[in-house]
Amino acid sequence: MKRSLLWLGIALMSSASVFAQKSNVSKASNMLYQEPVDYAKAQEYIEMAKMDSTTAKEAKTWYVAGRIGYSMVNAEINKMYINQQPDNEAMYTGLDMMYINYAQADKYDGVIDKKGKIKYKERKNIKADFKEMLDYYLKAGLSMYEIRDYAKAYTMWNEYTLIAKMDMFAGDKKPLVEDSTFYQIEYFAAMAASYNQQNEDAIRLAKDVIAANCKESNGAYEILSNVYLAQNDTVNYLATLQEAAVKYPENPFFVGSIVNYYAMEGKTADALKYIDQEIARDPSNIEYIIVKAEMLSRQMQKFDEARVVLQQALDIDPNNEKAIYVMANLYNSEGIYILEKAEDLNINEYEKERKRSLETMSKALEYFEQLRKTMSPDNELRESVLQVMRGIYLRLGQTDKYEEINAEIQAM
């Protein structure tokens, strides 16, 4: 008799525990419909249910936890409708809660019926909430990225892609996210991960974008190579750059980075050999020709040889602004180099070299003035062109031209 009473007591205690935790789930859920919502209290109730073995593996528990996040986000969205500024941190927290808890809810959801089919209790509502809020994962990521909180930007954009790939959307007639948008967001996530030194995440995402062979693949190669460089993985760094250079010959980043790497390692001959190889493969590629000219002038101070190379680019396209800009800088750099080398000479020799230096800089002005006339006001090189011109005119003592250029810079 005593043993029976003992088992009865245990059963009653277990039943009471189940009832208490289910009550906590209901309390948390009901609080979301009371204004103002006490989110801290709602989370307190649901966390107790999550930790209790009687409700920890029930889809309902995790669905309500996710719904708390949904409600937090919705409250911030409603502020926008009355011209109030939403709390971006609250948006982030709510969206993150939504994803984490809804993903767990779907894991526990689904019961096999008598016909062997899986029946879901919470999935319909979870899908509806994700569809409604998906764009806000993108927007919240942008908000975090703007304040340079790259960890949170990554979280938002990565969760966007994870939601898009969820099994619950696989059977839908219309995809939740178009491929073009999906890979764009995945590219954003890779970029944020790289900035936050989450290297493995950045590599995974960048490789996925590259494999898709989409328009973001070009930029994904840059991210991937930069991550390998940050890890001092020179084998993968060079292999990535070389692969990308063949695939995207119009992007000077890849060939330029290879040449710079060889030059920094003191392998000047290897750098020249590589760039000559690329030019031979694509003789009309102006970007490759410019890279070679810049290397000859910057790393080797072979200014005459660099001009001959650069003239090849101008023969292909006389109006190529980048080639003209590099030619102008080449003359200016040579003028500065001549002056620096003359510092240890006697006064007569120094004056002779100073004069040659100014004559060389004057030749730079011919190309800079050409750019000044043809460049659009929004060209990113324009300010740099004007600043160098101002410095040269000051060196030449042409105060009227100096004042003219200075006024133009001030007006920008």
C-alpha cells in the first residue's frame, strides 16, 4: 500500500511539472497580446519551459520563443508607420531569436499520421512569419554593417540565406528567394564575415558564390584571396588569384595582386614573367599593360621603359583615362625621384637635377590637364588629379594656376 502511494505521488508530481511548464508556454504566448508587452517576463517563462525535460522537445515551446522575437520586430516595424525611428538593436535581437527558435521548433515539429504522412502543427505559421520578415534580415544586416558591427551584419545575412534554404520552403511552387538575390546576400555575408575575421565562414560563403558562377563571383574571389592572405596561406592565395585572373581578365585586382606579391617577395623576375605571360595571352588587355608599367616605375624605377609599355595601352585606346592618369603619375613620380636622388650632390649638380626634375613634372601636367578637361565631375580620380596638379604648380611657382586649381578643389 505504501509503495502504491509512493508511485502515485511521483506520478502526481510529474503531472504537476508538465502542467506547470505548459502553463509557462501559455503565459508567454498570451503576454504577446497584452499592451505593453513585457518581453523580459515572456522570455523568462519560455526559458523555464525550454530547460524543463517535459517541454524542452515540444515544437510549441520553441515556436512561442520564436514568436516573442517576431513580436519584438513587429513592434519596431510599427514605429516606422508613425514616422518614429526603430531600434535597430531590438530588430536584430528579435530577428535572431526568430531564426534560432523557429529552426528548433521545426526540428521537433511533425508527427506521422496513420497514413504515414508527416503532419506539422507549427510549420504553417513559421513559414508565414519568415516570409513576412525575410526582407528585414537584409535591412537589419545593412544597419549593422553601416555602424561597422560586422559580426551582427554577418549573423543577419547568414540567417537570411539559411532561412531561404530551409526544407519547409523546398516544395513551394515559387521559391522564397530568387537565385540572383540569394547569392547577392551570401556575398554580403561573406564580406561581413571576412571583415570580422570569421575566416572559415567567409571561405565557405565565398566558395559557394564562386561555384554559382553569378555576377558576385568576381567579388567573391577577392574576398577569398584576401582571407587566404590574412591566414598566410600563400599557396591558396596565389591559386585563387590565378584562377580568378583567367576567369575575370577585366578585373585588374587579380593580376595586380599576383604581381605585387611577387614584387614584395623580391621576386621581380617572376613578377615580370607572369605579367608578360598574361599580356601575351591577352595583348589587348589595357589593365594588364598598366599593371606592368606601374611595376616598372614603382618597384624598379625604370621610368623610360614603363613609358614605352604604357604607350602600348594608349595606342589601343588614346582616351583611356586610367592609362593617361598612370602616364601623368609616372612623370610626376620620376620628377620626385630625380629630386630625392640629388640631395647628396653639390650645389651646382643639385640645381641642374632640380631643373630636370621640374621639367619632368611639367610633362606630367600635359596629361593631367587632359584629364581635367575630359573627366566627369563624379569621377573618383578627379580629386586626386587636382591635388597632384596643385602641388606641381606650386613647385613650378605658377601661383595663378595654383590658385585656380585650389579654388576648383574647394568647390568640390
